[in-house]
Amino acid sequence: MTLPPTRWELAGERNRAYAESFATRVADGSDIDGEARLADAMAPRGARILDVGSGMGRVAAALAARGHDVVATEPDAALREQSRATYPDLEVLSHQALDIPELPGFDLVLLIGNVLIYLGQDTERDVLAHLRSLLAPGGRVLAGFHLHGTRNGSRVYPADEFVADVEAAGLRVDSRFGSYELHPPNDEYAVWVLSAAAAEQA
């Protein structure tokens, strides 16, 4: 199966500042665990968690350190290399979101750090439906992205369009926040908690 290129892939070297920024923050001892704290609070102890587009591995590593069974996937070879250098105990698969194999059910699937606005063009519903199929009964999705895009090839993904895609993929929106610290919704950034629609849970 030939997968369409992601927007991240098409942007190429223009996105290297992301990795450099987080490498600097790790070296400085900055707090980079905000998303992981929320994910940890949402999950049962020892949960099975899938981190899609795990980047340099910071969230997946933090959750593994908290005792969760974490599967990290990152198609960008340079980010996988950075992840191995920063978190050598964290295994990272090379799958794109649409290519993640049918692994055992996940209690929580993460789409953190603008992953959704860097997917391949017109693949959003397919990705959401595929990730829904990987959820364990009662499993949830935690996603976050800038509603107006960022730069370097990302798309603009309005909230109403995202909700329509979520519902078409057999998911539902349980909650929307303005940050991973659960601030009220705003027009800039959205954090979403999703679960399988009622028919999918039956």
C-alpha cells in the first residue's frame, strides 16, 4: 500500500526547528511533561497507550516512566534518531498513522503536538477511523492542535470541520479544552477528548 506523503514530510528540513527547540528545553531542565500529566490522569494504572507522531519521544518516555505500556510511532527518521539519543530505553516504531498495524487494543491514543494538522491531505477521516479501530473497549483519544495552523506546511483545521471528521470516523467528542491544563476553549488551540460513538462501543 502506497501512503500519501504527510504535510510534515513535504515540509522537509523546514521543520527541524521543532526538534532543536525541544532538545534545548530538555537540556535546560524545562518542564516538558504537561501533555503527559494529562494523559496519565486519563488512563488507568499500567494502561496501554499509543503515541502517534511521538516526535523526540518526550511524552511517550514520561508515560513509560509512570508505569504505562507505551507504543510510540514516528515516521520521521531524524526525530526517531533524536528520540533514541534522548530516551534510549524507548522503542519507537517507524509507522505513519495510517500504517499502524492492528496491535492489541489501546486504553488511550495520543495525537499530540499538531500531528493532526500535518497528516497527508484528505486523510484525516481515514486516520481517525483507523485509530478508533485500535481502541480497547472504553478507550479514548487525546488530541491537540492549533486551529489556524502553525507554519511550514501545516493545514488550517477549523473546529467544526474536525468535529465533522470525528463523527464521520465513528468517534464522538467528549470534551474540548483550550490547553493541556484544561483551560476553557479558545479560538487558537484545541485539546480534544474523543471516544468511540455509541454504536462502536456496543
